Amino acid sequence: MSKAEMMAQMAGKAGLIAALDQSGGSSPKALAHYGIPETAYHSEDEMFALMAEMRVRIMTAPSFTGERVIATILFVLTMDSKVKGEPTPSYLWRERGVVPFVKIDRGMEDEADGVQLMKPIPDLDALLERAARLGVFGTKERSVIRLASESGIRAIVRQQFDLAAKVRAHGLLPILEPEVLVKSPQKKECEQILHDCVLEEIRALPAEARMMLKVTLPEVPDLYDDIARDPHVVRVVALSGGYTEDEACAKLKRNHRMIASFSRALVGDLRHQMDEAEFDSVLADAIAKIYDASVNKV
């Protein structure tokens, strides 16, 4: 795998990022949307097996290629699995032209000071070494902001940048994801504080450091444009955060230097019961719509 080719794709190619990294906590809801109720499985292993089947079905669909899907974010178990007998990261790049990332956070602490910091990651070095060995290009790390507490948001950003430095030390590209909740009663205020804290941290980075930023679609269009223009920042991408596909795409079109990294808005209309032709048709329609919002701005 060529890291230079992957970097060129992430920095310059038009397209979207597919977030296929639902963890144990979000998997039941994802499966329910997919048409598989909780009564259909009786253990965590069975649940993860069903999630794996859904993800493989998406990744092997004819419409899921690097032509429009430039990258995907994987759950750790997906990274460690195989597709058609090949390790998932290498399958994605060699067979589909899609750059592989992996979610590395282990969930979040209870809310304090209006935010939820990431829990410790005790096996971080081993995980990053394994990811690099498997051909993963980068990582993603999520924490959550609910209230406009400058001290809380500053702590979130500091933790994100500290973890990103450890990721870069293993030769991987970090995606920082300090998510402002869509239902925050102070969403606009949270986003402005987040913007200012992130920009302050970016300006203190070493010249060679590179990162990506994944954020909630902002109340003020183009809020993160100056961050996206910074040479340290490979890309700024948007999470759908509970918005419908239509809402997310409409908001994304108003943010000129931002592309999509959607999960629910991408796969929300897929159903387990669909035959392969219908499944790919629905996925292709979603990809086309999100690609358009990522590329054609208003």
C-alpha cells in the first residue's frame, strides 16, 4: 500500500468518508434500523457477527468504491477481520480504492463540566502497531461536548491533541472528533469555543504534523473554513450527528471546505431484507446524494 497515494486521496480527491465504526453501545440501534431487532440475537458475539455481515455487505457492494467513497472508518473488530479472505484494510484499498481508518477510542467518561472526555485506552500502543501493520492509514477518536463550558471544551481539545500526537508517532493520520451534540442547548456557543480552542492548538503544532478534524455540522456556515485552510489540516469532515440525510446534506452544502463523514445518514435506508440489487441501488443513491453535498456547494 502506498501511503503517499492515500495521503493524496485524503487531501485532494472529491468524495465522502463512510463511517462504519459503530461500537457495542450503538450497534443495537444500528441493527434495528437495518431491520434486525434485539430479539434476533442473544449475545454480544451474535450482535457483532450481525454487524460484521452488514458491514461486509456494504463494503462489497458495487457502488462502494473510491470513485466517490474516498475512505471509511472501521470498528476495531472489522479492522481485524477479513473480506473475501483478505484483511479488511488491504481489501478496501487494493480492491475498492478506499482508504482505511480505525476508531480507537474506548468510549467516554461520565459527563463533567459539560463534556465527556475519552476513557483511557490501555492497549493503545499495541492497537496502533497492529493497525499500521494491517495497512490502516489513520485513526478516529470521539469525545462529546454538550454545554458551552470553556474549561470543559479546552480539556476535550487538549485530550484530543495529546492522543493525536501518539497516533502520529506510529505513522498514522489522526482524525480528531470533538462532537458537539446536535441537541445541545448551547450548540452555537459550543461550536465557537471549540473552533477557537482547536485553532489555538493547531497553531502550536510542529510544522510537519498533519491531522484531520471531524465536527458536527455548524450553526454558522463555514465556521471551520480557516481551520480547513491551515497546512497542518488534511481535511475537515462533518458527522451527521442525528440529522436526517436531507438535513445533513442541506447543511453540508453551506460549508464550502467540508466533506461528509456520515454514518446513519449514509446507511439509514438500508435493510437486511433487501435483495442485492435493491440494497446496492439504495446505497448508491445515498452515496450520490452525500457526494453531491460534499462537492457541489451553495
